Amino acid sequence: MVTQAGAARRSRSKFELYMWFFTRVSGIFMMLMGAYSIIYANLMGGRGVMDAGAQTRWAFFPISFHVSSTKVELTPNFQNPFWQFYSLLLFAFAATHGANGIRVILKDYVRHPVLLAWLNAMVFVLWLAVMGAAVYLIFAAQGA
Amino acid sequence: MSRSARVSIPQALAYRGGQPMLAWLLHRIAGIGIVLFVGMHVFAGFFLYAIPGGTANTIANALTSFYESRPVQVFVLFAVLYHGLNGLRIVVLDMWPSLHRYHREAMWVQWAVFLPIFLIPAFLIALGVKVG
């Protein structure tokens, strides 16, 4: 009994350690990937035709229809598997980073363990749903 | 772990944590804001493209025009930039703990970097300046 509880606590703290590490790594990766998106979009003809809002939006989701009003030549430069995978990776980092953050905040404020478990389950379902939406938008809604 | 801490709202408001408390609070508000607004925007985009027409589209259109309104754009810009830069400061101080001697200076450096790269695009977005 005691060893089981100890093992559960150990694996729990391992999970916390992994999520702590993931939060740091994904945060740094999101910044680098966002910077690369902006630089590449500007090199590919966005310079002078993208307004400030389009520049900032492009950082997060560099995929064809996101900033269709900016006159960047999308078809050869961004509608390809590399940028689809890039967007999916960036989005997966962001969604997981955010869902984990909400989990930590809930743990701070929700004292009732059963309510906390339900809320965590809801966060997990929302994470799955938003990942599904992103997969659809990246891979299926092309050219829509 | 605040599981055992019971702090009343007046007590919480009277707590004067200064700069570190402000950074923690803004980090948390910005994080929740990004999850709310960007998550909502992704779902709205999904409904716009996946279900052409129908009642879901009206809601998705309303959410999209809300997201694209200037105050929300400026807030999302603030949230993303502040959360990113503050997170970078935390990562750097965690990575090199000896730098904790200068943690106050690090906050001022953070503001010095944050304010120009937030305010210039924020003004351009708020004034609706178009290029090209």
C-alpha cells in the first residue's frame, strides 16, 4: 500500500517535471518558429504589403488562408507539406502549452478534488477538439 | 500550492508584491487571455470552413468579427508579447540562477524591450494603418 502510494506520487511528480520541462522548451520553440515565419513571409514578398496585424497573425499560423489579404505569393511558398507540418507543430506546441497552463491554474484555485478532476477532463477534451480543428484547418481546408 | 491557504479578497488586494507580483499577475492574465481568445478563434475558423452556411456560421462570423476588432487584436498582441518575453525572462533566470542577483534589473530590461515592440504595432493596429 505504502509503496503503491509512493510510486503514484513519484510518477505524478515525474509528470509535473516533464510538463515543466515541456513548457520551457515549447515556449522557446514557439518564439523561434514565430520569428522564422515572419522573416520568411517578408522575404517571400510580404515586405511592404503586410500591415502590422497581418505580420503578427502570420507569426502564429503561417498557412495559406490565414492572411489572404496580404498579397504574399502563397501557392509555391506556403501551400506545401513543410509549412503544413510546421503549422501543425507550432499549433500542437501552443495548444499543449496552453492546456497545461490552464491545468496548473485550476490546481491553484479549485480545492474540491472531484470538481478538479472533472475540470481537468474538460480541459483534455477541449485540447483534443482544438487539435482536431487545427488538423482539419491545416490539411483539409486548403484552398477553401 | 494554495490548497491550504485561505486568503480573503481584501487581504489579497492589500498585498503589495510590487514588480514581481505584477509580472506574475500579467503573465497569468495574458496566458488565460491567449487560451480564451485564440482558442475561440480556432473553433470559429473551423466552423466557418467545415460547415458552409447554417446557424453555426452566424455564430462563427460573429466570433470572427469580434476577434478581428481592434481592441481584441491589440489585447492579443499584448498578451502574446508579454507572456513570451516574461516567460523568456523566467527561463533565463532559471537556467543561470546566479543571475537572480539582478532579477529586478531583468524586469526593467524586459519592460524596455517589451514597450517598443508592443506599442509601435499596437498603434498601427489601433489606428488601422494599412500598407500597400
